[in-house]
Amino acid sequence: MGSALTTIGPEFRRSSSCDSSQCVEVAFQRSSACGSSDCVEVAQAPGEVLVRDSKDPDGPWLTFAPAVWSAFLAGLKAGQFD
């Protein structure tokens, strides 16, 4: 799981545990199909995909390898989880 994030712009957040030379800013995105606040948000980071609960943007997030996330999305599109 990730660490706490600090807001540094409208969509960008920075980990509170990084020093200024090692920080990575990420932009979380919500699906356009999301019609409420009960959604997940996804961000790309170097070598990983981050997923968080849209109701708790300062809370923890899940981390996935890009290949694992791609396989999950392919399964969704194929109806594997219906």
C-alpha cells in the first residue's frame, strides 16, 4: 500500500514520505462512466499502477504491476467478471 499524499494541484499529489529530489507526481483519473462518488481512481507511476477509493483520496492505495493491471482490464472488456 502507498503512503499519505499531499495535494499540490487539482489532480496531482505527492507522497509525504519523499524528499524533494526523489518525488514523483501522479495524476489520478476517474472513469467517465462513474456517476457518483463510489468509484475508484487510477494513476500511472513509473513501473506501477495505483488505485484508490474516490471517497478517500488521502487514504491508502493499491499498487499493481502494469502487466497485471493490463490483464485485469482485458478480463473486464472480455466479460470475464460479469
